[in-house]
Amino acid sequence: MNAKDLRIVFMGTPEFAVPSLQALVDGGYQVVAVVTTPDKPAGRGQQLRKSDVKVAAEALGLPILQPEKLRDPQFVEAMEALKPDLGIVIAFRMLPEVIWAMPRLGTFNLHASLLPQYRGAAPINWAIINGEQETGVTTFLLNHEIDKGAIVGQQREPIDPEDTIGTLYDRLMHKGPALVLETVEALAAGAVTPIEQQHIDESTLKPAPKIFKEDCRINWAQAGVSIVNFVRGLSPYPAAWSGLWRGDEECSSAKIFRTRFVAATHQEEPGTIRTDNRNRLEVACNDGWIAIEELQIAGKKRMATHDLLLGFRDIDTMRFA
């Protein structure tokens, strides 16, 4: 079957999914509907905010479905009425079988890792945090288990030493569309034999669970390279952070966005601060010092260390923990 004749239902929510949706439309593929999350209150005024995918779908003039519940009979009926040949999911909710099994050719997902490694909600973050030198994108057919369906295609992407979640996210977001179109063409032509993720030793796999605020707290007793990777994997969002203590009292906190490791032998407690109060702010770790180059003290704006030290003269009386 000609891939351009397939009736495609596209499902996604964040910015990461938008370039792939745009590529499908620009490529002349038949996207018969876009499924995304309901508008949600956001910001100080709690005004309803549309998902990035909805904004893009409206601009492209595509029909939009926003079900509260994916098992809702009305939504299921609406999907059946579309007579989909293929479903595509990118950064969306977990689908029930009644939805992912409905399209004639099934439903595939674009995942931002080289599966089976880094199954889960935050694969890009964890690849950087764990110091990987390579990642990529994978398309796989949905089944009953999260991120365990048969693999259709993959493309690799190197992780540079200076990459953060921000830079790598952007590269993978724009790498994904080519693999999505390649997968659509292959499935339409019946020219692919998906690789099952079976008989894998689970102990060899690294997970990528959702990251919460407390997960982002820096452990200064770790090795310096691990701390730098941790900061990179969370910068700029949700951001690694640490409490600022004066004596036995936590008096503030700081988000940390850019660091550098200086190997050294010392006798200082992890979290000890040393600074020249002008340009240099360093924190003791297990095997040296972490030079902080960009941070945000609670209640202040994000800034370079030099700019912070101009107006924060007593930071040398504190410690990080």
C-alpha cells in the first residue's frame, strides 16, 4: 500500500512531538486526526493552556481529539469512525489496547533512546546523568508493556561532553521525524521485520524513570565526574539543586546549571565552599572540587557565578548539602 494513502492518527503532547507531526503533513501523509491532552490551567492566572501538539495541529488545520479518559466510549467510537490504518505515538499517555490495537497496521511509538536501554519517562536525562557517549531514537510497535514492543527502526546520536538535556533534547527532537517517516514507509510496504524485545537479561538494562524534585538534589559526596554529568542531565530543566546551609540551619537553596570538575586531593567535607568572592565558586566533592559556573539562588535570577558574587558576599560562610 502507498504510505501516502494510509489513514494516520497522531498522538502526542509536548514540543518533542511537533517536528514529527509537521514532517508528516509536509510529506503529504494523510493525518486524519491528532489526539492530545485536554487544555489545562497554567500560570498565575490559571488560564487554560493548549499542548504544543494542539497548537501545531490547529495551525495545520487538522482535526483534534482531547479525551479526558482514553477508554471513554465516545472517544473509542470517534477513533473507530476514523478507520485508522496506522497510529503514531510520541510523548503521550499510556494507551489501552482498545486504542493501540485498533489501526490495521498497529501503532508505533517514537522513543528517545536506543531501546531496550532507557525504557521510561526520562531517557534523555538519564543517558546524560549516567555518562553515556551515545543515545538515539527508536520506533517500536506498542504492546501491553511500557516500551517493550518490537523494535522497527533506530538512529544513533553521539552525546557530546558539553551536552545538556536542553541541547540533546533539541537534537533528538529534530532527528526523530526522519525515523518516523522511514517507519511509516516500511510498515506500509510490509518491508520490515520488527525485532522483539524478548529474552533480554533485565539486569543489563538501565531504566529511565520519571524525575521528581527530590531526585534532583546533588549528592556532593559523589565523584566529581558523576556530579557534572548529573547537572548536565538536568540542565536547564528541571535543574539540579542543593540546599545552602549556615551552621545547622538550611537558609536557602540553589539551582545549578553549569559546572566543571577540578580533580584534587583534599580533606574538606563534601559540600564545603571555597571562593575568591569575585569569580570563583567551588564546592568540595569526593575527589576534588566542582567549579560552579552558572546558578540561581532562590529568589534571584539565573546568573553566571561572577555576577552572583558581586552581590552575594557571604556565601563563603555557607556550605552546600
